[in-house]
Amino acid sequence: PRPRTGRASGLGSIATRSRGCYGPDGRGGRCACVFYRSAVAEAAVVPMGGFAEVPLETHGEARVVAVDGASERRRACETASAAGGASLRAGRGDPKRGVLTWSITNDDGSAITLAETWITETSARDDVQDGTNKMPHAHCVRLVFPRALLPMAAVVVESHGSYDSEVAAVVVVLDVTGVAHQIKVPSFSAATRRRAGVGTGRDAALVALSASDVTSKDMSASIAQLEGPTAMCAVGTRCVAIGGQSGRVAVLDSQSLDLAAELKPATLARLWNAMAGPTQPGGNSRLAIRGVKMIPRETRESPILLAVLREDCHVQVWDLTAPQRPVAILGASLPTAVAVF
């Protein structure tokens, strides 16, 4: 059955599912997580037999963190707005689940807003209501950078074996000059140590986020072959994939931001693109990457697969289990009507 949609107020909701079913947009198929906009509705969990829709609670005014002396003033830009996120866990065996969302809007183009909201699995809802398993407070941070950001980001969540590490997740963004910014979201243990004697046991990890958690690296030379980034996503727990106008995909190590691999379109495809010319009056290449998505894994032992969709509706699946040795395992042309990421 079609799941119940959330209220239209605010910026929307997050829907997750583990098996093929209908999403809020009416499309079927397999999907791990569908993100609409930043989270701002009432807190609730609606179990739908393998499908849960989570309208998130309203966040207060975002705390501002200026990076590298950036001005807190909002600066509008001409790029499109974008948003996304990923799920988090408080620790191994802990029933609490969190959602870390991000948004970059055209009326505030040099900033990314991160929001952390904690929910719980349905089996633990009674404990939460009784007060024995309280959820951390939600928190929202607006990180401002010196230059405008591209409307894309990737959230790399730390693996199950590192919940007690200093970092819970890494958010990677690019600015218009090709500089990559790495935002390390502190883990609960790290946030608790930083705020010893100040915070409470229900503080969100983002409460401890500061400008010192952001590192930057000029990637303009490494991604020059992309001829302009068009899409970005996390791949596994260590990599970030960035697609470009040229049809190439740069795979970066999320920790060092070093280039791990470059995925190239086939020689025949590049030749056909040169002969056929652009697909649209705007001049977009037929090989331009429309979207990149990691294919959900059944188990931890399953291979890490990345799906890459081009403007000409050709999809290529790469095995990135060993990022330095990528393997193309599937290629197919899709009907235009279904080639949507």
C-alpha cells in the first residue's frame, strides 16, 4: 500500500525502505533512503511493514559557525538548491537512530546547514515514552564558507566498528573554485569530552561542532578532468564519488581527500559524443553525469557498487570494493522515462 505522506508544512520528510515498494512519489523499486528537503516537521515514526516515514521535529535557529574568517552574512547565488542526508546510530546495540541532514540553498549559497535529529526504532518507542531511553536534543548548525558552494554534498558515515572513535560522520562539500571542505561531525563520546561540565547527556553531537572540525584542500587540479562537477555521493565508509560534465567520475578518499581512482566513459562513447554533439541547446554533453548513487548492500560482505547515470540515459555500474582498482561490471541504456536518480 502507498505510505501516508507527511504534512506539507516546512521543508518535508525523510522516507526509508528496505524492500521494493511505493515511495511518496508513487514510483516503485528498490531504495535505501529517499531525502526530500531538510527536516522540519513534527517528530513521529510511522511503521509501514518494512517502510517507515519520519516527519522530523522542528529545529530552532541554526547556530552559526564561520570557517576561515567567512562572513555570517547570507549571500544569494544563481545555483539550484539541494539537500540530502544519512542515518546515524548512537552506538553498537543502542536502539536510538539519528538522521543527519544537509541543505545548501540559493539564498545562502556560501553556507551548508547541518541538522541532527534523533529518533528510535519501533521496538524501543515504549522505553522512550517512559523516559528510560531519552533521545538527544535536535540541533542545527549553519557552516559559512568564504566562497559559494556547489549544490551537492556527500555524507560518509563511519563503519559499525568505529562508534567510539572521534568522528561519527564526514560531510564533504565543494566550492566553486574546486576547494573541497571536509566537515568531521564529532561522535557522542568526543562531544561529551569537549563539553565536560557544560552539556547534558541529551545534547546532540553537533552541539560540539566547531570551525576546527573543518579542513580544506584544493582539489581543482585533481578534478579538472571532470570539466565541472555535476553530482556527488558517498561510496561505502571511505570514499566520495564526484561526477562531471565530461562523463568522468572522480573517486576521493573521504579522510585524506586524495584522488583514489578516476572512472572514464568508454572510448567509443567519447567518439560518439564528439560526432553527435550536445543533447540540449544549453550545450550539455551526452556524457555528462546526471547522477551517482551507491547501490544498497545486502550484507557487510557484499561488494561496494556505484551506479553512474549519464545524460544519454546510459547507466554504468562499477565495483569499488577496492577503490584503487575499479571494475566496470554492468552497462545498459535506459528508457528516458525511468532514468531518474
